[in-house]
Amino acid sequence: MLGALPRYLAELGHDVHCFIPLYGVIHRNQHGLELEISQVDTPMERWTEPAGIWKTSEESTTYFVASERYFDRDNIYGYEDDGERFIFLCRTALETV
């Protein structure tokens, strides 16, 4: 979906930007990712969690949210804190824009 829907919306004239986790299995160099913002301070429940923003440009721009705490893991899903991880992703996207 990340490949098709943003491209289609861009063809319709929309300015499309997507945010996804920079999982540990995604290799920055292999995919041509570049550091866009070195640190975004994301407010969580009782603390602020840092995130890095990486990007690649094509017809639409995809931003990758980097966090050692939440996304640098062996698997993508299946963790006890999955809800918190994706709250972090959404909040980081909001803080970035």
C-alpha cells in the first residue's frame, strides 16, 4: 500500500508524505536513506523520547522514524509494548510536521 496509494494520490496533485518505522531490518545505505532531522523530541506519557527522521525521495516522500527503544528490534510486531510503539510513531509524525 505504501508504494501504490501515495503514488496515485501524487498523480492526482496531492503533496504526499508518509511516516513509517525505521525497523532494524531496514538497511539505511541499501535503500538510500538520508538523515533529515537528527532529533525530534517526542512527548510520551511522562517523558520525552528522541527520534531521528530519515528520508528517501521518489514521487512521494517517505519518512522513516528511527528509535533504538521502539524499532531497533529483531521482529516488526509481536512485542508487549506494540501499542506504545505505534503511539510513538504517530506522535513523532505530528511533532515532525
